[in-house]
Amino acid sequence: MDENTTLMEFPCDFQIKIIGVHTPLFESEITAIVRKHFPATADSAINSKPSQKGNYLAISVTVHALDQKSLDALYMELTKHPDIKMVL
């Protein structure tokens, strides 16, 4: 497989899980990044859950991806956010 080959079929709904430090602005900042790349993402496609002690926040987002390039761009921007610990 070369770098342009993907095992996914597009378009598709794709879920991303983002885990980061639970700051007052974290969820809104992540939502803004997601909507920058996938503007049609509905509020109902974004769910969050704090960790047991409340130090971290897990955000699950389902986006409607048209191609691999769009997903890659989202992942790249998310991983640059200083409060994010993991993107799955």
C-alpha cells in the first residue's frame, strides 16, 4: 500500500475520541476545531464525559468524512492543541 491507499470507504461516518485536560474552555475549543474541518457536525454528534476525578474530559465526535485528507487535517490540528493528551 502506498500513502494514498486507505482501507476505509468514503464517504462515511467516523468517530473520533479526544481526551484532554478538563479546562473551562476545552470542550468549546475542540468543538470549534471539529467544526472548522466538518462544519455540518451536529451538536448531537458531540458527546463528552469527565473522568472520575474530573481532571480530564473525553469527547466523542462523529463526523461525516468525505475523504482521508479531511480526517488527516482534523487529526493534525487536534494533536497540536496543548491540552489534548490523546486522539483516537
